[in-house]
Amino acid sequence: MNKLTLMKMHRLRDFLKDDVRRRTDFTQTDQTLGVDMPPVQAAATEGHRVLPLPKWQGEVHPQGSFDQLVDGRKSVRKYLDEPLTASELSYLLYMTQGVRREAPGRVLRTVPSAGNRHSTETYLALTVDVPDRDGNTLFEHGLWHYLPLDHALEWVGHAEDLEGRIAAAALDQAFVGKAPAVFFWAVAPYRTEWRYAEASHKVIAIDLGHVCQNLYLAAQSIGCGTCAVAAYDQQKADALFSLDGADMFVAYLAPVGKIR
């Protein structure tokens, strides 16, 4: 590695350190200055239909002890050609971003987050219809947004050649587009910046890791698999859900399907 490249690498490594906390003036954060706390979830767009997710309790029966799930955890890139059920999708969404309890000024979820800020928003690309317990379509193929406070899905819209657009957004990783469901995790950085200012961005990345690991274990517990994907085309991924790329943008994604 040449000297110039090594110098660049050392600068980038600083992101992994917490020296930024010493440089941050926490007396000047928006929280300290009395600015109202930002919403804990992106609001549904007016006019978009919102469908409640079914209860998964009693419908989904997770299997495996914790040590078995951890020991068997692996990335899966090939999936059966069948959809998740609505109850299975409900279970996975709850286990990755669900709300356990609301308390004054905060929302307690199924994953940890620095300062309980939870900058993550979950968007879904469904390449096949998702049926209810009777086999009828409940969530049609297309683009959706998870509303954790309501445990519901907001319809975002159809997309022509959705499988192809997903693969293109994933830098032409074809297996991503072939999954029946793809979780796209976007971030709304200001939720964390409101409290931590310049010290926010490392912990936002850490929070995403918590979410994805929960998806791995929850998916495996119901006979599904996933594969974390951090290599993607930023503009194409954001455009898929009409995200502005500044105050809301994709930061991580993971396809999910039944294991072959």
C-alpha cells in the first residue's frame, strides 16, 4: 500500500474511533437548546393506504434454541420460489424494528439504539404477493414502508421490472432481486443528530448492525435465510422509494426467503 493510500486509510479509520465525542460540544445540540424532538417514525404519505400487519403470535412458531440459532447463522443467497406469509413478515418486522412499549418521550423497541434514537426506517420490496392465512393476497408485490408504532405497512407503490431494479440497486447482485422480500433500511440521521450532533454517525451504523443481526436470527428461526448487503448503488436504492438522499437514504439491505 503506497504512502498516500495509507494516509487516506488512516483518516477513514477515525470513523471507527470515538474521539469525536471529545470534540463535540454537547451544550449546543438541538436537544440541549430546547428544539422539539423529531418524530420517531416517518409519517405515512397522505393518501397512501396503510394495512395493519396480522398478529404473528400463535401463527408463527419459531424453532431452535438461542445457541442453535447463533451456531447455525449463515448468509443465504438462494431461496425457494414461494412467498413469506403475512404472519411471517409480521414476525420479522417486529423482531427487527418492532415496538415493545411506549413510554413518555421514548419508544422501546426490539433492538438497541444509541440514546434510544432509532434513526432506522424499514422499507420493503416484495417481488411476489404475500398471502394471509387463508391464501388470499394481503400485501401485493411492490414497495412498502413499515410503520412500527402502528405495526402496519404503508403502500409506497408499484415499480416496473421490480426484480431488475432491485438487482440494479444492489450493484447487479442478481440473487437480491430474486428474493420474495427485500428489507431496505434507510436512515433519518437527524433523529440521532438532535441528541449527539457530530458524534451521531458511528452509532447510527452500529444500530443498523443490531437490526440486521436480529433479522438473521429471526429468519433462521422460521426456516428462512437472509444475506446482509452493504454494497449497493446509492442513487438507485434511494430512487426506488423516492427518498431524498440527504435527510433520508438507504444505508443497508437484506433479501429474505425460504431456505432451499
